[in-house]
Amino acid sequence: MPVSTQYKICELAEALQRRDDWKSAGEQVVFTNGCFDILHLGHVDYLEKAHQTGSKMIVGVNSDASVRVLKGPERPVNNEYARARIIASLQFVDLVIVFHEETPLELINILLPDILVKGDDYSFETIVGAKEVIAAGGQVKTIPLVPSYSTTGIIQKLKQ
């Protein structure tokens, strides 16, 4: 029976319990994060490749307030619940958690994934949580991004 998209979205305590269950079962837990404001090919390709680095994937989605801090007062276009549900609908996403801080560092420190993934527009030095994941015995990986796809670019095109 397919898992409901709403079931995939949870609070930290539930996420930690699921992560513990997966690790006990020998799963390789992947974590990545983003705003995912308007889902596009770049997001889907990135998330699919991120999942391929392990066996279970947790996606941290920025809250509306944290998106405004990062992207400006006109963002997000879609609210956090809508963005979380859309990300949860992807078959290769196992769990979604909305985080309210500007970065997912606290979330990463608590969940301590086996593999932390970001796009290759980041370097190891700029990946939030990289040092902590490595110190806990995990890995940090970057994924090549599909060129010419960005939410900001889509919004600019729509405004023209």
C-alpha cells in the first residue's frame, strides 16, 4: 500500500524515531534540504540523485519565515505546507521535515544522517553541517545540478 504524502511529513521527534528505525534496519540515511518554492526539473533531478547515494532520504524544507530571510519578502510563492506536500509526493523522498531556522544545522546535528547531500554549487566548506556529519562518521556528497533551472529564473521569466 502506498504511503500517504501527509504521513511522510513529520515533526522532529517522529523524524528522529524513523531515522533510528531505519539505521537499526541497516539503511543508509541521506539528508538534504532546500526551499523548493516552485518545483522544477532541477529540483526533481537533484532529489532523485541525492536519494541514490543511500537508501532512505530525509528532506528538510525551509519554513516560510526562513525562505523570506533567504530569498526576500516576496518569497515563498508557495507556503511551507504546500511545498512539503509536493516534496513528499516524490517516490524517492521518504520523510519531509519543515525547519524554521535560517540553516538546517540544528536539524542535521540531531538527525546525524549517514550522508549529507547538497548541489555542486556548494563547496565542502560552505555546506552547513558538513563538519558535524564527517565528525560523526558520515559522508558529504555534492550532486551536479541541471543547468539553467532555478526558481528565481522562473519567477523572473513569469514577470517579463
